Amino acid sequence: MSVQTRSTQDPLWTRVLLIGCAVGFLAVFLFVPLALVFAEAFRKGIKVYADAVTEANTLSAIYLTLTVALVSVPLNAVFGVGASWAIAKFSFKGKSLLLSLIDLPFAVSPVVSGLVWVLLFGARGLFGPWLREHDLQIIFAAPGMILATVFVTFPFVARELIPLMQAQGNDQEYAALSLGASGWQTFRRVTLPNIKWALFYGIILCNARAMGEFGAVSVVSGHIRGETNTLPLHVEVLYNEYNSAAAFACASILSVLGLLTLALKTFIEWRVGLRRQKH
Amino acid sequence: MSIVVQNLRRTFGTFQALRGINLEIADHQLVALLGPSGSGKTTLLRIIGGLDFPDSGQGSVVINEEDVTDRPAAERKAGFVFQHYALFNHLSVFENVAFGLEVRPQKIRPGKDAIRDRVLELLRLVQLQGLEQRLPSELSGGQRQRVALARALAIDPKVLLLDEPFGALDAKVRKDLRRWLRAFHREIGVTTIFVTHDQQEALELADVVVVMNQGQIEQIGSPQQVYDHPATPFVYEFLGDVNKVRKPGRPDLFYVRPHEVRILFAGDAAAELHATIEHLFAAGPSARLTLRLQESRETLDADITRQQLEEMGLSEGDEVGIHLALSRS
Ligand SMILES: Nc1ncnc2c1ncn2[C@@H]1O[C@H](COP(=O)(O)OP(=O)(O)O)[C@@H](O)[C@H]1O
Ligand SMILES: [Mg+2]
């Protein structure tokens, strides 16, 4: 509505100029780089691309990236739902502190998020000696990378859910309880259906970041080829070795992931929009 | 079933929402919790229903001679209808009403057909047959209200608790639904407590009116008792229109309802006070006069019949005498 009234009020040239600026900006800063990534990846032909993508170290990087995401995303989904539930439905001391803590990973540099784990679990870290005695390796290994990723990505789900759950209040949950439902039945049959799209949305964003994270993971990885390199780290290694065809090939995989995320996000927004219209 | 509440206290932080509530409700009664907004009505209702709990050790709730103070809502079988209905938005009308039966443990859960029969019967009872596949968003306010009622009834509640059942509806629907609830309660006979801040609603509908103010009960009684014999100045002012007047030469305040003000000719020997008619409004069988007292310059409302108005030939600006028919202090 408001868009319509605005567009009939503003002169045509203003509209053309504004829309032109927006589209131009997007083209220069988003579409062109994205297109260049794919152009560069395929420049030396499909064979080189296929080789780069199926090379052992690349496959290992893809595998590690998937493993890290597969562990940290479900963890953060569970954590996000729990924290949002606590914040939206109960009042307790230290609630605003918890809210700020959830935002902490957004506030601090990813490098710091990585260093924290090194300080805790690194060879000279707080638990370093104990870990060595028991022959456990966290830093420069998959567990450390998972920890770093969990830390960096934990706000995504909670941030999506808290405002929604706060707006919904808890009358429906109370209604379910008074009808004899158990806590779990109430969650499964009432809370979850009410938040499912926001939850899905949060998980997608969380996943995109988990697979794309560079800074924090870079600190704890140790960059052991074929072992502790995730896809983004692998791209950097390749690029630094002037192997740009392979670097861009791997980057194109990450770009596809980004586009997929975007498509899913659009789909969810469209679904939620439909539901709004119906209601 | 009977409900007994004793010495109930509930504090939020430092704010005392309920300060020692004592209440006994006999079986089959329709009870109104009446009071201004913030007086603690919802809090009391929620504690009776097990959705909130008293301060620890401060009071007890007994339903049907069984102490349920520490029992969770699920064990109390209290049908609760929320102020804004709290229907499950993602479920159809049918699924909403069936919810309380579906979540029962397998051993005592009725079969699919039995649930279906029960739900359809309830929807017939609340006059919503044919709407079972609709979503709550596709219903009017009054229809949602009745779905919420049917949903609460599905668990065969021992008591029904309704929080401002007509609060969110427009005047016409409100009136219809009020009448319907009265008949409905007579039919099913479940002990029912409903919260309202509308005195008209409480007086018209309830067997017993519980008047609350600032977390305390001011008076409990039949509509007639609380209206005709208010126990406290608060009840007097909250229930119906009331004038506060002083008679000449006496310090105490009198509470007088507009229909208790007798209007006489200015020269009448029975006149205790004298006044000028500032405003006159006549509609329906009675007329409302706004009077300015000559003695104290205070204003006073009086209701008289149209017949008297015409017989005395009164109009704005006239002087009249006043006798306070039923004065109390
Ligand atoms: N969960 C709560 N936290 C803090 N204060 C509350 C809470 N619930 C109710 N109150 C306070 O208790 C008082 C009584 O509330 P309520 O029982 O809802 O009143 P009513 O239903 O009569 O309008 C209000 O002042 C309200 O602000
Ligand atoms: Mg209330």
C-alpha cells in the first residue's frame, strides 16, 4: 500500500534514479564478483574444474566442512530453542545478561572467538597438560574447529526465535497444559508448530555461517592439508599457492551454497507471507 | 464441584497481587469475579486452575474436597478459557477441540471414533456444527470464544474458569453470548467462575458475585445483595451509579443511588435539600436529571419516571426539592 502511494507521489525521475542506484550497487558489489568466481573457476575448462573439485585434499576439506556443520548446527538449534524458550517464557534474574551473552559472538572478532579455545585447550592452555596426559587433541583437530564454529554461530537460531516467541506469549502453552498435555506434548504439538518456519530460517542462516566461517576456525585449525582444512581455509591455501583455478573452483562450491541458502530463505519468506495472508 | 480457597497470597517481586483471599463456592454455581483492572482477578483464576501458584505456604486451593494447591494444571481437570481464547492457530476447529483427548496417555485415550463423536457433540452443544475444518483465523470473535469453550469442555472439567469471556467482543455479540452462557450453564451445570470488570455483566449473569479490589475481596453475595447492600464504599461506587452527598449540618457522607433520589416541588415540606436542574435527559421509560445542590454546590444524579417528569412539568433550570429515600452512610 505505502509503496503504491509513494510511487504515485514521487516524480518519475526520482524513482528511476533511486532504483537505478540500488540495482547498480548490487550489480557492482554482488553480481559481478559472483559471476567472476564462476568465470574464473571454469576458465581453464571443465576438466580442470572437475579435477580441482575431486582432488583428495578438496574432498577432505568438503568432508570436514560437512562434519563441522553437521555437529554444530544441530547443537545450536537445540541450544537456540532452549535459550529462546527460557528468555521468552520465563522471567528470571540475569535474563538481560543472558540476552547480551547470546549476542556476544556477533560483537567480538572471530579471531578472538578462536583464540579463546586455544587459551583453554591449546598445548600451553589451561587444560593443555591434562589433555596431553590423556592423549586428547582438541586444538588443531576437528573438535576444536567444531567448538569454534559452535561459538561463532550460536546466536543465529536464538535471534530468530526470541522475538517471535516473545510476541506469541505463552497462553497457548498454558492452554495445552490445562488440557492435560505433558511438557513434551506441549512443546511438540503447540510450541514447535508455532515456531517452525522461524526455526528453519535460523538453522539455514546458522548452517551458511557454519560452512563459511573463516576467522575463528582458522585460528584453531593449524592448516594441516587434507586433515584440518575446511573449505574456506582450503580456498585460501590454494590461492596463496597461486593455484587460482583450483581456488576458484572450490570458491564456486561455497558460492553455490550461498545461492542455495538465499533460495531457501526466499522460499521460507514466501511461505510465511502466504500464511500471513490466510490469517 | 465445590471450590474452597483459603488465605491465598501471591506476590510478584514486591507487589502483592493477592493479599489473603478466602472464598467458598458451592457446586453448580455460576460465580462472577468482579473488579477493576489490576485487582487480581486473573491471578486468582490462574491459581485456581493451576497455571500459577500461591507464594509458598501462603494459602490453599481445594477442589471437590481435595487439596490441589501443589498439583499441576494437568491434574486438576479445570477447563480454562483464556481472555484472548489462546486457540491453537495451526490446528483446525476439530483438532483444537480434540486436543485434550488426543494428549491423554494411551491407556485412557478414547478411540478415534469415540473422539470424533465427542468432538462433534461438543461442537453441536456450542452451536458450531459444520465449522470443524476451519482454522481459528477463519472464525469470528464469538465463534472463537465458543471453540475455546468446547475445547475446555472436552476434558469433562470439574470446574470451568473463564477469563473475561466476552471482553474482546462487540456489544451486540456480547449480549447474545451472555444470554447463551446463562442457558448453557443451566444445561451443563458445571461449577463456573468467570472474570469480568463489567458490573452489568456480573449482576445479570451470576448466582454469586465476588467483588475484588487491590488483591482483596470486598464482598461476596448474590447480585441483589451486593447491589442493594454494599458492604464497603468501594462496592457502592463500583456497582452501579452512586451519588455522594452531605446533608446540611451533618459531617458524614451519604451514598445514594440515582433512583433513590426523590424529586419534589421546591416548596414541599418533605424536602431535605434544594437544587436546580442543570441537565435533563429523557429516553425510554425513565429520565436522568443532573442537579446542582443549592446548599453545597455539589452535583447529584437522579432517575425518575417519564410519568413523573410529565406530571410535574419539569424542565432545565427549574428549582426542585429533594428527599433522599434510602440514605445510608
Ligand atoms: N506475571 C506477573 N508478573 C508481575 N506482575 C503481575 C503478573 N501477573 C499479574 N501481575 C500484576 O498483578 C496485578 C493483578 O493482575 P491481574 O490478576 O491480571 O488483574 P486483573 O485480571 O484483575 O486485571 C496487576 O497489577 C499486574 O500488573
Ligand atoms: Mg485480567
